[in-house]
Amino acid sequence: MLLVLLVSSAFFGICSGKVWFEGYDPQETQEIRLHVEHKITPVGRYTARPVCDLILSEAKPQIVNLTIIVTTYGMSGQNENFETWLSIDDQEPEKLFGTLDVSHYAFPAGTFYERQYNVTLSELGDGVHLIKIRVAGEYYGGGSYDCEGNASFIFDTIPPKVSILSLENKIYSADNVPLNFTTSEPVSQIVYSLDGQENVTINGNTTLTGLSEGDHNVTVYATDEAGSIGASETIYFRIEFFPTTLVIASIVTVAVIGIVLLVYFKKRKH
């Protein structure tokens, strides 16, 4: 996996639905506050932890933008002397270099020190990826902190695969046929289209009912959490009802022949 470190202005954006923090809505803006903990409890007057915000967005296929904003506060004994490291999927941590912004506010807020890091992640495979952030710095008047936090995000660019199991390209003699199928991953919506008509939403396997005699076709579509849509193979089949009149005529014919033969053998016995 390739990490490209940038020091330009922020590139905030709404996630396109291909990358999102685990447990969050893929269609929403992907911005979270990372919970960080002291690796070793500080000794001294100050024990405050830095604030770390993460923002995800997809720049283009297979490329993900990660913005990391670390903020420390003068009122908590912190200053601008801190460093940040990033690790993806338990790889070796890399030290980040970003831009520092210092904001001064009236008492009691004091001074805010905000450093922003813009990182481009490439060569990502589909699936769950782990972000690990480490921030270490100093307190005024002595003492230091070393904090770490984790977050997971999902990268999904492959649409679900849909396979129809029950229907085949053949002739059926009933006006209802089962529509059973499988998907390669959990999906948020399933629809089917019969004979090119308007999509019908379903929750799972179903039965196509009230089919008229003649040729038909059906396609199943599934949408995954990232919004990618997969389609099954279109199945072509035909409905041909077994002719009832022919069945009755055949039964009558067989019955008549049976009666004739029965009478014939009875006469021969006499």
C-alpha cells in the first residue's frame, strides 16, 4: 500500500459511497473524532490528550484521501510541539508532516494548536482496513504524552455478484415459478425485472405468479452498502400450459376402449 503525504490545503468532500468508516452510513460525509488513549499515563500536573479528527473521501477509483487534524490546547498545558505517526493495516508507522495553524482565544480558552495532515492512500484492496494514529508531544513546564487510537474503514469497489438458482432456460407448464438466487455479499436492496417491466423490490427468494402463456425473461439486481449494483444473468423461459381438452379426450378414449374390450371378452366367455 502506498502512502503519499501532502502539505496542501484540505480536500474535504462527501464520500462517494465507495469508502466509509466501519459502523457509519456509507452515503454520509465520512468525518469522525478518533478516540485516543495514553499509552503510558503521564506523570505531573497535566494529563490532557490531543484531539484527533479523521476525514475520508474517495478521490478516484482505488485512491482514498485521508485528512488527519490533530489539535492541542494551551489551557490543557499542551503546545505545538507534537508529532504524529500513521499506520495502515498494521504496517510500519510513518511519521507525518503537516501544516500548523495557531489560534488565540480569550481566557479561558487560550491558544489552540492545530496541525493538519493530508494523506493519499493508493493500491487499496476491497475490504476492511485499519487506521492507527499515534500522537506524542510535550506539556508546558515539563512532562509529555504519547497517545494512540484506532479506526477501521471499508473500501468497496466491486459490485455484488447475483446468481439465479431455480430458473432455467426451459419450458414450464405452470403459471408460477420459484425465483431463488444468491448474492456474493450482504446487500441493502434487491429488485427483479420481469419481461423488462418496472423493477419489483423483494427481501429475498420469491415466486413469480400469474404468468401468462408465452415467452418470459427475468433479471435480478442487488445493491450493496457502497451503492454498487450487480445484475444476474437474464434468464429466458417459456410457459406452456398442458392442454386440458386433450387430457379429457385422452381419458375418455382410454375409457371407451376399456369398456369395448371388457364387453368383447365377456361375450367370448359366453
